[in-house]
Amino acid sequence: MKKKELKDLEFIANGVLIENESIERMESDRRKRLLAASFVAVRNMTGMNRKEFAEWLAIPYRTMQDWELGTSQVPEYVLRLVAYKVLMEKERGNL
């Protein structure tokens, strides 16, 4: 094997070569799914459907849909802010 090929390979396990890029993509997909599930869980705490929640937060519906489906990744700071808003509104009795 050439040095470049060795550098590109992250692991050799059970005779299967796993490239670093493939591992990074799997981790990225897993992270997207985790954040998507977290966002859905926060929305479910409100009892609102996706359209109502999007309007309540003034976030475009399609953006929220992409976040929940894992098509795009919700920024962590947005998830934290939304969760905080939901918790505060629940404490105040507004939800």
C-alpha cells in the first residue's frame, strides 16, 4: 500500500477497510438524527403541531421541517434557546 492510502484509512477491522470520510459522515448523520429527535421532543412538550410551533417561534415552516426530518441540522444554540423558551412559557402558564 502507498503512504497516501495508509493515511486515508482510519481502521482495518475483520478484513473490511473503513475510510475516515465514511466514519465522519456516519457520525454527522447520527448527530443530525439526535438533534432532530431532541427538537421534536421539545415541540411535543408544547402540544403544538409543526405549523403552530413554527408560527409561535417565527421560524419558517420548511426550515423546521428540515430540522425535524434531519435533512438539515438544527444549530445547537437554537435548540437550547427554543427549549429555554418552552420551559419558561410552561412555568409562566402560557403553554
